[in-house]
Amino acid sequence: MASGHLSREEALACANSRHACHVMLYCDTKAQLFGRFPIKHVVLMQIRFDGLLGFPGGIVEPSKETLEAGLTRELLEEVGMAIPVSEEDHVNASYGPPSSSSPSSSSSLILHFYVKKITEEQIKEAELAAVSAAADHGLEVLGTVRVPLYTLRSGGGLGSFLSHTFIGNARSQLLDAILRLNLVPAHKVYKALTHALQGHKRSSEDLRAALAMIEDRGGQRL
């Protein structure tokens, strides 16, 4: 185990632990934004029922099914396609972060992250199936989104996307995969993160202004 990560075998050897598996689906593309900005790669994420960004997947019970079979089942429920995932797609496993409701429960949950490269046609099929065939669409999953891996002159694109709120360690999983696969050069990721921090500051100011407006209208509850 290194840097807090476990191998697939080490994770499965942890007694009395729950396991959650999630996957980043991606492909290469020749598409261009506005016919000028090469997109190069498509990465899929989703908006969860709680409004947070995350990757498709969910809880898997190794006593009843393999991690990969369970993840494929979750993909069918959330994306509408039973995209096969293999052990070779397993990137790492780590203990889940503590929750605000149960800070001591983090060690009982192990998060498995997979990265699966598919074709652009399969990506498009998954996007269509997510709204037409997925059982969880509109319930546990509110929509599938593409990660903008480019950076516009205004700073928009990846930086703006990273300023949103992610579930658990999904943001760090995304960044690690982007760098691991060299989908975006490190210096551009750094620039995007700088823009994201600025976006967080503006969002915080906007939220305080909105809160003040609600208070002025008598919406404060004592």
C-alpha cells in the first residue's frame, strides 16, 4: 500500500469492510468546440441525486459477486448499458473519507476506482441510454455530463468544471486519471485549478449575497 492506496487484493482482504466501485468512462475524439478548439477526449461523469458530481457506480458485495460484475450491474442501472469492466481497469482502492454524520465510519468503506476506455460511439450510446433506458435516471442520477478538458481564453472549461462540488474524492480521482493518462498537460491542470479556486471565491460571495437577500425577505429561521 502506498500513498493511502490499496491494491485490489489488499482491499478485498479487509474484513468487515463495505466496497463501492466507480468507473471513469472515456474515449478519444476528433470533435472541435465551435470548429476551433480541439476537444481530444471525452470523459463522462454524472450529476447525482444530491446535486454533487461523481462517477457512475455504487455499493458492491464481494460475497455475492465480483467487484467488476457489481460495477457492470451498476452501470446498467445508472447508464443504461452493461459495459463490461475487467480487473485490468482497476486503478486503485482507498478508504472512504469520513462523513459528517458518522466521522468514524470511513474505515468501513473502501472505494474502488476504475478507468475504462471505450469508443466514441459507445460514449454516445451511453449518453442516450442514460436518459432513455437507465432505471435510475431522474432518481439516483439526474444526468450524465461530459468533462470539458479544454481551457478557454476566459479561463472557462476545465477550471469552471472543477469549481463545482464533487462527492467524496471524485475530484481527486478525476485529476489523477487526467494526469495518469496524459489527457491534459500538468501545467494546464494547474491553471485550471487556479481558476477553480477563483470561482470558489466568487461563488462564496454570491451565496452570502443570496443568503442576505433571503434574510431581508424574512426567510431566516431562528
